[in-house]
Amino acid sequence: MTSSRNHPLLTVLNDPIQDKGTAYTEKERDALGITGLLPAHVDTLEMQLSRVMTHLDAKQTDLERYIYLISLCDRNETLYFAVLMSDPERFIPIVYNPTIAEACLDYGQIFRRPRGMYLTKHMKGRLKEVLSNWPTRDIRFICITSGGRILGLGDIGANGTPIPIGKLHLYTACAGVPPDALLPIHMDIGTTNQKLRDDPLYPGLHEDVASSDEIDALMDEFMQAANEVFPGVCIHFEDWKGTDALRLFDRYKDNYLIYNDDIQGTASVTIAGLITALQIKGEALKDQRVLFAGAGSAAIGIANMIVEAMKTEGLSDAEAHDAIALFDAGGLLTKTRDDLNVYQTPYAKDLKDETDLERAVTACKPTVLIGVSTVGGLFTEGVVKAMASQCARPVIFPLSNPTANAECTPKDAYTWTDGRALVACGVQFPDVEFNGQTFHPGQANNFYVFPALGLAVYATKAKTIDDKMFIAAARGCAEQVSETDRQQGMLFPRQRNMLDTETRVAIAIARDIFDRGLAGVEEPQDLAALIQGQIYQPVYHDESE
């Protein structure tokens, strides 16, 4: 006799990986012991997809659609990814940026069931034991966050858990990385956010954040444990506080298979946009001067990768650093300032201190202005016009997100430069009509890069990950922007067929991996076939066999 605990209603029909819902055939229902537990009509996946679309159309807000889709993932993972992969251009903004910012703010309210793993600083000494509670061992990617710096929301601790979940969903939805190889983790080190610690519905530790030394010791144990429990795993660091992000990245990059998307992914997609913009201008990267508004981990990561890219075009390390300036809440990073950290110091300029961004633009004479400040409206009309006065076609990237944190809107950038600016933002803004021309501002979003990197690493079993792979990704992305799209001001490929776009980027990365002898598998004669052969397809399989 089957115990109630092992009844198919509680196992087969309650397993989101296995469940097919109303798509089980009569033969499958008999074989699995679920005959009579479902309505009589047998649906196809396409029928179920149509029903889901009807439900989504009836929702009033994207947050409601997000909650519905995450609930669908909890019930039927195959159908969930079939929905996302059917129209990435529509669903990426719902399951990730910008809607996910709302989901994070409301996480304590909308939490339904656990997804991934939830580790805390109090598990130190037994992290290997805890990680072993995960039901499978063939995990190829872990996305881990502390929630210390989520989008433009700051330290929201455990409320940042939707971020690694959403990131890994994009691995699958955009690049076809099999979902059973992915594990999202929130590492709860406490939070500096007193409001959250006082909130009885806050789902994380109601404690202050651990010290840097405690975090390092905790993460040392985690890195070792993760690699023992899940051999060959790649650790994707996401949304850690800037100083923690940079320190941990330097601590592990040479000894483990890791990358930090905020540092390297953001840098890669920014360089992709720059490559396209400079091709439109007919100029070389080595001839640009770049000014950053913001000097945290994202700015440093982008700046460091631009340095590497400039060096490939013949500049010395010193010349490349000299071409880049940073501006933060304390003003321009200069050699007279005594508050710079070790990562910022190489970019300090021998200029007078300047706390006004418009005057900093005049002093530095940048051709490229990149915003990673999270300060909405920072690129004022004066700032943008100062750029336009000294550069025929200024490149302006207000990358901060969510939307309210963008340093300026594309409409403002086009208007204040008489349509001359080349613009990309961190979120997708609507088309802009200006002087009879339609501009389609690009979205410099990491989803053009990190899913493709995941697919390339998954297929090649890369032994390490470095900046050169991200530069290869940037070039693979930029080469897919058509001339017609460039004439509309587009700097990134359209999102209509993300799987094809990501596959092409993954091939570019994999080619770099094989060329430099960093693969863990033998190089195939047909590289494209290797990559395409790894891609997950959201289809049902016969469960009666």
C-alpha cells in the first residue's frame, strides 16, 4: 500500500521539475498512478502556453505578472521556461530588471516557497554539511549574493534573494543552460538596514552585518565546501557591497572558477556598446577619454576592462589609466584626496579637486560619459551640453537602474545634444522621436553577456574565467548589431531572438577559451555544434517509459 507521504499527488504532481499538469497522456497517468487526479482533457504544451498568456494578459501590473510566473515555476518548470523562451523581449523585464526591484522590496510579503539555498554566517563550521542537503550534485553554476548592494536599492539583505534566482533563470531563458545545473544561494551575513532588522516580516537575520574578516573567513569555508560538494562548479558573485565584491573577487579569482557579474559582466556589456558606438563614429577605443560618474565596484570593473581593451589597441598600462577619470560623491578622484581605496587609486588624476560634475566634464574633456552612480538625474542639461560642446558625437551611458536611478533619460540626452548623442541605458527606455527621426536607445544590460558566458563555460568546462573572455563576449555581441539598427542609434542587438544572440556570443567566448588552451574538453571540429548541442529545450518527455 502506498503511504500518503509518497502518494503521486504529493510527489509527481508536486514536483515542478517533473510535473506536466494537464499535459500527461492517459498512458502516462496510468503508469504514474495519477488517473482521476487531473481533468480528462489532455493538453499540449502549446495549449498550456496559450492559457498562461491569457492569465498574464489579465494581470494589471508587471509585479502581478512576476508573482504569477514565479508561482508557475514552482508548479511546472518546463512550462515556465517555455513561456520565457517564447518571447524574451516581453518577459525579461518582468522576471528580471526592472520588475525584480519591486519584487525585492516586497519579498517579505510575496514569499511563497523556498527556491535555492539560504545560508547564514551562523552556519560557519558546517557549510559543507549544509550544502550537502541540496538534492543533486551535478551543479555547474552557483549564483550567490549577500544582498548588500541590490540594483539601486542598497543593502536589502535577504530581500535580495530574487536576484540570484532571476539571474539563473536568465541563464536558461536567454542561453539555454539546463536549469537543473543551476543553484541560487543567499549568504546571510546580516544587514546594515535598520528598517529591515526592525521589520517582523523580514525573512533574513535580524542582525547587523558581519565584519570584513568574518565575511572572508565565512567565504573561504564556503568556496572550499562548494567545490567539494559540487566538483567543477563555477561561482557567480552577484550584488555584494562594493568593497566586499572587489575584495572577494581578488581573493578567489586565481584559485577558483569564479566571476563577478557586477564587475565583469557590466564591464563587458558596456564595452560591447562602446565598440558599436565607436564603429558608428569611425574611431578607435584607444583614442577616447572616459569619465565615470560613480567609483564603486561597477565603475572599477568597467574601467579595468576598458584598460585591458585599450592595451590590446597598443596603449601602455599608464596611458590607458590616464585616459579614464572617475567622479564620486566626494568629487573627481584626484591625487590630493586621502579617502580613495586601493582599487580607485590608479585612476586618481593630477588635477585640482572638483565636486561639480559639469566642471569635471569641462576639465577632463571626455568623449564617453558613463553613469554608475545610482543618482537619478545626475546628468543635467548642463552636464550633457558640456559633453556635446567638446565632442561631435558624445557617447552617454546612464547605466544606473532601476529606471528612477538613471542619470538621465535618452530623450534628454538626444534633445540636449541635438540628436548627436549615442545612448545606452541600464534599463530599456521607449523610442524617442526627435527632429523627424526615431531613435531606439540601447539597453546595456548584462543579460547580453552572463547567460552566454554560462553556456560557453558549461560546454567547454573552462578551467578559469578572465577578462579576455568578457572582451570576446563584448565583440561577439557588438558584431550582431545591423547597419539599419545602428542608424536608429541602437548599440546592442534586438531582443526578439535572444537565444540566437546568446548562442553567437557563447561561440565567440568558447573560441577564445579553446584558442588560449583553457578548456576542460577536447576542441571539436564544429564549435557551433558543440555549443548548440548543450542548449536546453523546454519540452515534455514521455513519463510512461
